[in-house]
Amino acid sequence: MTGPDEPAPATEAEGLVDAYVKAIVDGAHVPHGAREDLTEELFGHIAERIRAHAASGLSVAAATQRAIDDFGGAEELAGAFGRTFHSALWASTIGVLLAGVAIDGPRPGAIRWLRLMMAIAALFMAGGAIVFGATATPVVAVSSVVAYLYAFGACALAYRALGTGQRWSLWYAIAVAIDFIVSGVWMVANPATPGAFTVPLGTLLGAGVLLAVSGQWARLRAYTAGSGRIGAGLTAALVSSLILPLLVGPVFAVVPDPTQARAADVDVRWTMTCDRGDVDAGGTVTHDRQRLHLVLEAAWRRADLLPFGLMNRENPPVGGDSAGYQVQPASELSGESWFLVTNEDPVDTLDGAVVGWYGATAPSEGLLPPGIIGGYTVAIEPSAIRDGHTIRASWLMAPSDPQDAEWPRIRGAYAHLDRFLLVATVGCGESAQAVEVPIWARLAR
């Protein structure tokens, strides 16, 4: 212990300063990089005060306490530093985008149309964040929400900046108008439903806005003449806000969501056996007929996490996976055809529960190769796709001609949602594991 007038050990004084500075920096809530700079600056100023008080004859402990008292309460200083930092951050980013501009003359009429378009664009971005956040798979949902909210913020800033004569907002709005036009043309050229025609309202709005801008270009340039440059960093941020929402869909169409199952997470096996026996065709039984038994087994090691998003977590859409076959005669000239005698609905081999039905109606049917769609497909309930479960479906076929026919080969296909397609070809007495058809091959088809 030391007396009241004796110098305190350096470690005790340092601990007092450390605690004081830490309380200020923690309370200021500044990022890590700014935290280090603020800490170093505070230590430097306090050290100068301590040296000055110690030179006047005070002990180390007294000089330290006096220096701290000179600075003031840690809580009050923390609030002041925090406000200063965030005010500077606002001034260097958002403040630059919304800075006041000296405007000569009345506001051009085209500004009204530009702001209307930016308001509509902001609503689209907000709607996109809600829809994707509720219906997309987890990683896609998070990425989409971030991208769309980012674009929403840029559109909202541009809306405000157009009213204050900021040049960047004029060019940003022009870019949005072009985006409206291109997106509308794409929708007309690639309708969601074949043969349908979509009225491209966005294209009409974008074209109208560009016409208004071109007609008042001289006035618009004068209106934004007092605006300053915003710098390369903010320019890149604004450009990225236009691009990111457009990239989310294409990127995740090629790069799979890691929360979703991949082709490697399921073993799909097709087995074909051939024998002779009774065949009941529409109530007419014939004996000693050729029979072909086709069996599909899909064993899942890992299932999807929220494949239909939060909105459909409890009630996923009807239909999930699809599977079907295509008869391939051993000889192209043989002319024999094989018909379906009977089939078994898909079942879970663990408990025998029926997990699907005959006749696929799910979107995954669109992934099946041509010729298989008409080959008596089956649909599988999305809830049936579970870790460690195996789904089994089977078909019994016979030749149309009661006389002996050439045994065919069968091409079987299994499509998981709209994600991947697995195909295998088998003959009598064969069992084959299906392999994935590459995405580029499906796109080419």
C-alpha cells in the first residue's frame, strides 16, 4: 500500500487510464479501425496531461487522476465521440449524395417523371426483397434481400437527390429507365407462359421518361450544373446497386445454394428384370406373356433445408420430384411397342407409406428428357424427401404383340425439383445408378 502523497506504481496508473479509455471507446460504438485510432489518440492526449501535472510536482497517481478529471466523464465523452464519428461518416457518404445545390430557375418538368419512376423502382425493390425473402431457399433469400434492399436505398436516395439538383441522380435515373426498357423487352421475348403476351408497362414508362429527358436535356444540365462530383467509390456503389438485383437469379441458377441437396446427396438406382407370366390387360388375362419389371429407388443422404422458403415451410407446393421412363427397342427396325400393365405409387421403404402418385404434375417434370414426359411419370411429395429415407416406385410392362418380342432397353430419369436431373439406361437383369445430366446440356436442350 502507498500513502496518500506517495507516487503510485506505474501499473496502477496505467490500469486507471486503460479502464477510462476503454469506457470511452466502448461507449462511442465506432468500427474496429476507427476504434484503434481513437484509442491511440486518447492515450496520447492523456499522457501529455499526466506529464504536465507530474512536472508541477504531483505524484503519478495524482497526476493521472487530475488528467482524467480534466478530460471529463467517460460516458459524456463517449457520446460526443460517437456523434462526431457518425456525423462525419454521413457527411462523407450519404451527405455527399444529398448535398445542397444552388439551383437557378424553375425545376424542369422531366424531374417529376424521373422521380415517379424512381419511386416505382423503389417499390419494385422492396417487393422483390419481400417475395424472395419469403419464398427462396435460405442463402438465395438472404442474398436477394440484401441486394434488393441495397437497390431500394439507392433508389430512395436518387428520388431525394433529384429534387436537390444532384447530377449523379440524373444519370442514375437514366440507367434505371434503360433497365426498365431492357427488362420489359426481355419479358415480351421470353414469356413465363409460352404463347402469352405481356404488356411491358416498365418499358413504356422507361421509354416515356427517356423521351422527356431528351426533350429537356439542356434544362436538366443547367438544373444539375451546381452539383459536385461524388467520387469513384460512391459511383461504384451506385453502379453495383443496379447490377446486384439482376445477378442474384442467374448466379444461383448456376452456383447451387449450399443449404440444398445436390445430385451427390442421393443415390438413384434403376433396376430391370424380365420374365414370363400372366398379364391382365383391361380385364383380359393372357398367360405366358413376356413381362418387364422396372424399379426405381432413390436413397437420400441429405435433404433440402426450406426448399420452398419460409412462406411455404409448412405447406409446400403440390408435387416435388418427378420420375419416368422411355422404352428404347433393341432394334430400331423391330417395331415392337411395350405398354404399361400396372404400376405402384411411390412409397417410403422404411414404413411403406405412399409418398406420391401416378402422373406427375410438378415443375420438375419439365426437366425430364423429351419422350419421357409421356412415359407414365410419377410425382413425389416434397415432404417425402428426408435424410436417410429411400423412395421406391415400380412399373410392369408387356409387349403389345402377344408373340415373343425383342427385349428393349429402358431409359429412366429422375428430376429433383428444378435443380438437377439423373438418368440411367438398363436392360434385362441390369441395375444401374443414375448419373447427373450437366446443367449446360439441359440449357442447350
